[in-house]
Amino acid sequence: MAAPINVARQAKADLERDIHALKAEARKLMEAPSKDRTSEQTARLDAIDVALNAKNDELGTVLADITRLERYQQEERAAATTITLGADHGTERP
């Protein structure tokens, strides 16, 4: 099972890839002047806008989760490095 931070980072990468693909498709559709666009192209642009908003919202949530997970991970690392030393038995010998 993958660590939660790795799962969140992969989700971030997947969302960024999806957002990039949607933006590329929108740029391609936007090459045509607005008066020459078909109703299907206009509808697709509207659908892309809705999808981009949803993906950006989801990305914001994932980024917040990553921030939390990194903070928790740092706290665990700091707590795990505490070493309790015992008595120095070398100084007890005459």
C-alpha cells in the first residue's frame, strides 16, 4: 500500500496533466474566430470551462492535503529522532 503523501502527490500530477490537456483543447478551439465557431465548438468550450473549474477546485483540495501530510510527516520525523541517553558507565570506573 502506498503512503498517503505519495498517493496525494500522484493525484496532483494526474490533475495537472488533465488540466493541461483541457487547456490545450480549449486553445485549439479558440483558434477559430468566435463568429466562425459552430454551436458544438461553443458548447465544448463551455464544457471545458466547467471541467477546468472542477479540476482546479479538486487540485486546491489535493494541495491542501499535501500541505497537511507534509506537516504531519515533519512532526513525525522530529519526534522520531529523539534519543534518550543513559548513564555514562565509563566514568564509573576508578
